Amino acid sequence: MLVEDRRQTIAVVISAEMYERWQEMEDAFWLMKTQQAADSGFVGTDQALELLKQVSPEKGISWEEIR
């Protein structure tokens, strides 16, 4: 069911069962995205700082602002 105000949809009412299903699908989606991120690897602190040192001048940010 759509709830409208001045012909604009402002809310959607769904059954508790449909809401539960939607929540399960959303949880599965974020679990998949988390797994993809973990599989692609993480950047360590030293590597992240080195990347910031390289990119900061291009963006007009001084190294002191980052530290």
C-alpha cells in the first residue's frame, strides 16, 4: 500500500512477512559485499599513509593536515 500526500508517495506499507524477507535479502547483500572486500585485500596503515602522501598534494592538502 502506498501512502500519498498531494500525489507524492511518502511511505510504503508492507506486511511483516515481506519486511522480514526484505531484511534477510539486505543482510545477504551486505554479507556478500563484505566478503568481496575481504577477498580483494586490505590496505595496511603504512601503505595507506604512503598513498595519502602521494595524493594529498594533488588535492591541495598539506601533509601536516593529514597527520
